[in-house]
Amino acid sequence: MEIVRQDGTSLAPTEFKSRGLRARQMLRGELEGDDLEQYVQERVIATTLDRALDWARGNSLFPATFGLACCAIEMMSIVGSRLDIARFGMEAFRASPRQADLLIVSGRISTKMAPVVRRIYDQMLEPHYTIAMGACSSSMGVFNNYAIVPADKFMPVDVHVPGCPPRPEALMHGILKLRSMIQHDPSLGWRERYEAEKTVEVMPTEGEQLMQTFRRGEGERANAVNVPADTEFGTNG
């Protein structure tokens, strides 16, 4: 694979031909000196092995051919020409869990089906990932009774896609979110990024008390302390 850094302008046909000739010279060892250094600077990207593996995993997921209810019909349509999940290298649905690394739980899960789903999950390749598609597999949805169980009660779930049923675009969005999680995209997890795992949102009525706390110690942020307060989102203590 060759990665070339260039601007957004289109290249002329003669430019493509010259690039091909330079690549041939590179393979033959005919480039030397400044030409070789320029060629390497334009086409080589340095990274770590872990980031390269995550990039490959995030762009080559193999979903399992597995469906439970009406959400599976929406899941089937993502391989069609309208959404074309092949753009992201994820169109190869595998019939065996030993050849798949993504399980899309598409539909309601009964208490009798839960052990079967868990067995399929355990038989998948490592590392493997799970998407709970629809309200039934996420929170039991309209079937909130003794016979249905949510997916995250008996197996790990990486992404929840709400809806009853969710549109194929919603599932595509969930898959792209999962890809970002695999590739450690910094756009995800703002609480972890800002070290705010145990914080809650501050209501407008609490703003004055918060500002008074910040004014203490000559307004230094390092001396600010957490403001104990009960909000509708939880306890901030």
C-alpha cells in the first residue's frame, strides 16, 4: 500500500505516469540522494505497531451472520448499494462465529435464547465486539417482561443503537462509532479525556456557588474544590 501526501487539486494524467515511473525506479533501487529522500518523505508515515493493528482491525470487521427479530431486516440492508458498508471493509458477513469478530444482536433476546447468544459470542475470534441493535436488545423495549433479557446482562456490549427498529443509517453510525473506539479516536470519551469520570452536570442555579468556590484562593483553579450538591443527574460530592 502506498500513501501519498498531496493537496486537494486534481492531478493531470502525465503526473500519474511520472509517479508510476518513480515508483518503478524506487523498486529497482535507482533513486538516490535528494530524489530518494523526497520520495520517502512523501510516502512514508511512521507509527506504532499497536496503532497499525488497531487501524487494520477497525477497517476490516467481520460481522457474524446472525439475526434474532425484525432488527435483522434492517441489518441486512446495510450491505446493499444504498449504504454500502463495503466502503469501510465490513461487508463480509461470516457464517461461522470462528471467522467473525463482530456480533450485532439484532432483536429481542428471550431467556432461552440468551445462553445460545453467549455461546456464539464466546466462540468468536479475539478481540471481538458487540453491538446491541434496537431497544429490545438494549433495554427490552416494548417487551419489558419476564421472558426478555437485555444483552448487557449476560455479555459485554460495546455500542448500543436505539430505535424500534433503528434505521440502517443508525446502525451504520453505531458501526462507525465502534470503529472509532477500536482505533482509539480522541473524539470519543470526553469524560476520560478531561479526567471527569465522577463529575455531573452543574445546573444553572448552582453556578453562583461554583463561582464563589473558584474565587477562593485568589481565583487559582488548582485550589478549587468540588461543590457538594444534589442535582437531578446525581450527587456532586
